[in-house]
Amino acid sequence: MPEYREFERFSTTVFNAYIRPLMHRYLESLEKRLLAAGYPPGVLTVGSSGGALTVDAARRLPIKTLSSGPAGGVSQAVFVGRGIGLPDLITYDVGGTSTDVCLVRDLAPVLTTDTLLAGFPVKMPQIDIKSVGAGGGSIAWIDVDGALQVGPQSAGAEPGPACYGRGGEAATVSDANVVLGRLGVARPLGGTIRLDPDLARAAIGRLAARLGGFDPHRLADGVIRIMLARVVSSIREITIQRGHDPRGFALMAYGGAGGMHAIPTAEELGITRVVVPRFPGNFSALGVAASDIKHDAVRTHLARLGPETLDRARALARELAADAARQLEQDGFAPADTRAAFALDLRYAGQAFELTLPVEPETATVLEVTRAFHAAHRQTYGHANESSAVELVNVRLTAHGVVAKPELARHRSETRRLDDARVEERTVWFEGGARACPVYARERLPERAELAGPAIVEEFGATTIVFPGWRGWLDDAGNLRLERA
């Protein structure tokens, strides 16, 4: 990609060359194993910018698969959001070691072209996902000042949280949830791991003793609050600090622990709508089935914005579109199954950073582009300098090969009464003390089921908590919606 800023391009090229042999061997082995198992040829993977990549493209440019796991979750969130009529989302993926959040506006994830990997720049289009070291395995510890901290260190999968019974002794977020009764022990985690509540209580108890004899339940609640404070800060960074009011978005929570922590996170941000989709523990993997083949391209043309510059941008856009059409034809797409979107990277004269503005170059005028840039700058940074000249830096193209996608299936259930889905009732600690809390199996919930908090919904690989003062209900597609009661 002939693009401005040579050092960043060089760094990206070095990373790509470094991982290319490893990725080539891995993809070659994967392809052979899938063919031997009877799957048809044509392996796809998720790219960092949210679309799918063919195996040939991933072999040639493996750097485009950086953060492909979290990107798959965002792609699936867009698919679900479109199906249920929620175009503005904050995706909230809470796993074992980290939480990944992303802003989706009008069913389009916010993109970036710059990130850091091991302290070195990587310059390529990718979904702007903010990751923070806070998840179920995050370790609670005491710093030199005697203050309680949580993460970014994680117990990982081995030995894992103390409650896993695999030799881990450090108290983690998962142990805190077990002590509070929010994470059940009757049902094996992921179908295989039986949690040991005694080990969780012992780990939290040791930490409480070091803090001078804290009540274990208060301490467990504090561990979770500190973990959530870090997550809330990351969401504020992608919303409030960039001119977006989080109260206008729905929080889509997935990952094994997304539904467990979604409501207190939403309350901190003033968000009133939470969605826990079906199969939240497998949500990111499902994203590849909802993704079109995607190719990104860019050309630099550094000049003051004016009629001649916009004419040059149109010519570059046509060249990019022709190249993308040839690539999509090689991927097996007919012209009717392709679409393209263009954008310009713009800045005020003298700035060292740009804003990416979607445009239709064939019809856009200089006045329209200038006004749109001022508005975008004002929304992002809180001010605009309308007397300053505007510069064009890059012309960007995103080309899609549209693939057939599964429909958002209607939820069907043979259960007719909510009580038939109840598996137990247990004592759960919330703010204000212990409460008797019914526990339901999600796969047995009746159609359009309604839940009043406090309640817990368990399923294979994930747990959702309906806190007091909230209610939950299943929509037609089986997504669990949470709202203030």
C-alpha cells in the first residue's frame, strides 16, 4: 500500500515478514485437516478490519489477522444488532484475561489505521478495539502502599483461578464471583471444569487477612468493583473522550463473563439497555459466518483540499476500485455481489493526525467535504477551526464481496413455564446484602420469557446476572434483553 509515513509502513512490513512463515505453515496444515475431514475447500478467517479473508490473502498478509478474534465478535455484534434493530452498540467482550470494547455507530464499527504491537507501530485498517487487562482470571493483589489492585496479571488457564482446583492460589475475579454466589458451582464450567467454592473462599480469605481482616464478601465485591472500574474507564475512552454519549448506545455483552458484569458496567455509564446474545461464549467465533470478504486499499495524495485535489482523489478512487474489482473477481465474486465504500483522510494544515471521513468521491463537492470535516472535528475534539485550510492526506477504499449469511433464527422452546427452567435457588450477595436468587438454565427458558431481578441465567460457557432493580426478557431471536425495571 503506497501510504504516507514510511517508518510505520516499514515496521508493519517487518512484522508481516516475521509471522508469515508461521502463518503459512499453520494455514496449510489447517486446510489439509479440514479437507481430510470432508469439508469443502475455501477456508476463511476474520481480518482485523472486520471482514473475512481468504486463506490465500491471510498467507500473503498475515498482519491483517492481528486482533482477528475480538474483531470477529464485533462483526457478529453488527449482524445481531442489524437483526434486532439496534444500530448503535458498545460491544463488551469479557473473557479470562482481558475485556475488549468497541464502539459501533449506525452498524459500522469505528476503525483506526494506527496501533502499537510490542511498542512498534502497525499501520493498517482495523477495528478500533480497546483492550484492558481485566477478566475472570485477573489476579487481585496488594501494592506497596497497601491498596487493593486487580490485574493486569492473570492466572490464565493454567493454573487458573484458585476455584479451578489446578494449583492456583491467588485470588481472582472468578474466585470473587464464586464467593458472592454469582458464579455457580453445580454446573461444570464449559462442561468440563468443576469449581471448588472452598478453594475460592480460602483464596479470598488469605487476601482479606493481609488487609487486616476484611469481611470476605465485602472484599470479593471490592475485587469486582476495581476490575469494573478499569473496564468502565476504557469504555469512557472510546465514547465520552471522543464525543459520544454512552447513554445513547446499547451494551452488547458476550464472552464467558460479559453477561455477569454487564449491568454494573451499564449503571456506571448511564446505559439503560443491555443485550446478551445467544451463545455468548462462542460469539466471536460466529463472527466469520456473518462477515463478507473484505479488501482495504489506500493511496496517499498530500495536498490542500480544492477542486484539483478532489479531481485527483476521484482518479485515485477509480484506480482503487478497478484493482479491488479484479481481486474480488479472483475470489469468485460476480460484479453484482460486490460493493465499495470510499473515505478521505483529512486534517487541518499543520496537524500531524487525520480524521477519516466517508465520502462518495464522484458526487462530493469541496464545500460538502469541508463542512463535513469541520463537523467531524468538532464532534471528536470539541472544537473546529473553520478559518483553517483543510488538507487531503489519503484516499481509502473498502471493497466487499457479499456472501450469503445465515438468518437470525427465531428462538423456539418446548418449555411453557418459567419455573420449568429453574435449576436451583441460592444465596447471592449484591449491594446491600444477601438475597435468595433463582437460577435458570438458558436453553430451557420459554419463548418471550420474562425475568425479574435478582435472577441468574446459566448456560454452557457463560453466566448472566439480572441484578436487583433490573428485568430481563427474551426477544424473538432468543437474545436476553436487560433493562431497568
